[in-house]
Amino acid sequence: MLRLSKKYLVLSMICSAVSIPVYAVSNMVALDDGELSNETGQALLTMAFTNPSGNGTGNGYLDYGYYKLGLEAKMELNANIKTLQLGCGGINGAGGCDIDMSNVSLSGPADGKVTSSVVSDNGTPTWSTSRANTSAVLTNPFIEFAIKNPDNAATREIVGFRLSAEEILGYLSAGTANVANPTDGIKSFSGYLKVAQTPVSASTQQAMFGTTSDQLIYAKITALGNNRTVTTNVNGMTQGSGSYTTPPSSAYNNSWGINVPSQSVNFNFPQTAVTGNRMSQLNLVVRDVPIPTIAIGADSGALLMRMDEGILGLANNPVFYMGASGTTAAGCAATINTSNCSYITNLKANVTVKQNFNLIHNLPITSGGYLSLQSVALRWPGSASAYTYNLTDGSIVNVADNYTTTSSNLILNSGDIAQPGWWMSFADPLDFGALNPTTGIPMQDVLPQIATFITDYLSENNISLGFFEAVGAGLGAPIYKGIGNIQLADDARAVMVLENLLLDGNQKPVSNCWGNLKFC
């Protein structure tokens, strides 16, 4: 039985060997050049060469020859990477990595978002089939080499290579939890990315104003025909000082100071390019952000003042309320009443955003991108050029790398010039969805600036006391006086800093695992 099996096996192998060439020959047809030119088809592998901008000696960011080997196909990829560290030490120095990320996930794009009244959940990306069941799609992936002196075999030198694709559609996330002090995520980033125009909905923290030495207010008042200079009496409002005065019972929360309620601060980040080596923080500046009018009534609180000379030679430390007796901040805000209320108007701020990269978890990708390593600064073919962003109409114009502008309406953004070391770049703007801080913006750095602006205004606009107001103040009665519109100068800008604020659900990472694992 064993021998018979061997016979049939040998016979079968012989028949197969004979039949294969017969089949191949019967289907292969020789074509001449003319016939071949009439045929159409597509190769799986393609090669391309991009000429240097000059003679190829590296005299400029584009003066290199670029050889590209591509795969004409679509690749699907779902990946989790526990730790991604590239360029640690190396050309950019010890003590850091060019790229350092942990708990990185790449999947297909999200197809929905959570709608919730809970700020920390609202906007969280969702996948109808679960994230782990989706894949990023890389269309026409390729590897490319940058060559110095490409036409000279003796001096030819590889100065860089990159891994890329003509198009990438997917969702990249880093980190496992949207918390205030994460220890994972994007710790160091070298590369180039553009942040798409992004709406910001924030609010300031409630604050007490006018009681510290950096918030002194100087003003001029006219009483009974005489001019007086008045300043806030900081020592009299500071507990522990030798001249501390107990605030009246009508003061806000029985404390000195003017209550500045929380204010909504809503604006758009313009499209901005972010580029550099070993960055750990996203630094953006938005200019001329309008701050809503701050309405002040008598219930907003009281300030202890000091006059250079007492009225009628009597009391010279009056208690001052920035609203007529009985007025409230809410009422002043609801109905404009410049005769009895005070309003701080025309306040604008230059907002600086300092946000650690590890607080930014979700990066939707809808275009091409690349990961490269180079020994010199160079521009890879097809990478982003420098551009201007028009603040008025949002238009974008590509410009040369050496372009300059003095227009305050244009934001000049750098192009994608890969620097020595490892470099990660994304072609099109990344859409963060929304940046909605879950905590208020501290006002302590802004209040001294507001005090300066108020002083500038009051130095040019006297506060006039009526006869009974002046006599009452001379006898020690509090002054209830609405100042009206305290309109700040057009060029007055407060500097407001948003630093490492916890963002809403748009930046909440979603597990790319089956089951309840946060990372796998």
C-alpha cells in the first residue's frame, strides 16, 4: 500500500510539472513595441525621482535629489504602541528624545461624538462598530530617500529618508485618560503640524479687585467746587497691617474689593502652524479677543479710599461704592444705566495659550503625513509651504519662506522644513473639534492691567460729587457713585494666559481595545 501511494505521488508530481509550462506558454503572447503601447495597466511598485532645485550640492532646503519607491495600493492598519521613542540622545543632544509618546493608538476615523451636559464627556469621539474594529487607510505608501550630489557616484550621500503615504485617513490618539496631570501621551514632539481654526469657549474665574498694591486706582474728584486726588487705601484694606479697617456690612461677602464676576471668553484660534524640535508645549497667541462689558453696581463691593485733602477738612478716608445705592451688578448688566452704574468697556485681551502636548490626546488625520530622519534641514517634496492667514476673512495664501509682512491682519506661518533628527509631519490642518477648558481662566494677571487702564481713564475724567454727596462724604458717610462707561483706550490690551487647562470630551481618549481594557 505504501509503494502504491508513492507511485501515484510521483506520477502526480510529473503531470503537474509538465502541465505548468504548457499552461504558461499557452497564455503568454509576445508583443512588439506598438502592441505594447496600446495596452494599459498598473504596476504594483512605482519609482520616481525629483530633481534638486540647483546642482544638488545641498545649497538650500530643496537642493537634493529625491528617490521614491512606492506601493500602488491601499493598506489598512490598526495599531497600539505602548512606547514610541525616536532620536533619544543623538544629533539633538542628550537628555531627551525627538519623539517620545506612550500609549499611542492608530485606528479608523470616528463617525460620531457624544452629546452630553457633562462637560468632560461632551464631544468624546465615538465609533459605531467599536474603535478596535476599524483601521486607518494608507493610500499609496512609499519610502523616499534624499540624496546629496545625486549625479556624482564618488560624492553621492544619503542625507535622509522618510516613510509616508499619499493619503492617510485615520484617528491617532495618545494617552489613556483626559486628566489634569497625565504621565503618558505626547511628551516630546519634533515636527510640523497645522492646527485648524478652532472655536474656544472659556470663562474667567470670579475675582476680587482693587485691594492690592498692584491694583491701585488713582482718580480725580470734584467736591464743593474743589478738586481732590483720591487713591485706593491698600493698607487700610489689608488684614494684619497697622491701619486695617473693618469693611462695612454691606461690602461684598464682608470683604473689601470689587467683585468681578466670571466672564465668558469665546473666540476662534486662527489656523496656525506649529513646528520645532523636541517641543513639549503648544504655544499659540490670539490677539484682540473681546472681553464682555463688566457691569458694576453697589452690591459689587466697596473700596477704602484716601484723599489728598479731606472734604471740609474732615474725613479723608471715604468708603466708595462704584454704583448708586441699591443698584446691583445683575441689574446694571440687564439694563444699561450709566447714571447709576459703572461699566468697564472696550476691554480686549491678547490671549496666550500654553498647553502641554500630553493634554492633547486626539488627532484626527484626513490627509497625508510622514515620519522622517535626516542629518540636515531640508524640505521634502510636496510638504507644506509658508503661508499667511487673514484674520478678517480666513483666507490662506502660500508665500516664500523668506516672506515678511507688517500687516496686523495677517498671521505669518512657517513652512514644513524638516530639521535634523527624527521628524513627524501632517499635511493638512488637524481638526481638534473644540477647545473648551473645564476650569476658569485666572484673572490675577489681568486685574493689575485693568487697574492701570481705569486710572488712565479717570485721570482724564473727573468724578463729580453732588452737594449732599460731598457733605455726606465729609462727615464720613460712604460714597455711592456710578461712574458710567469706563471706556478703555482702543490700544489697551490685557494679557491673558491659558495654561495647561483641562479640555472637554473632544480630547478624551477612547480605548482601541476589545473589552474594558484602557490599553492593550
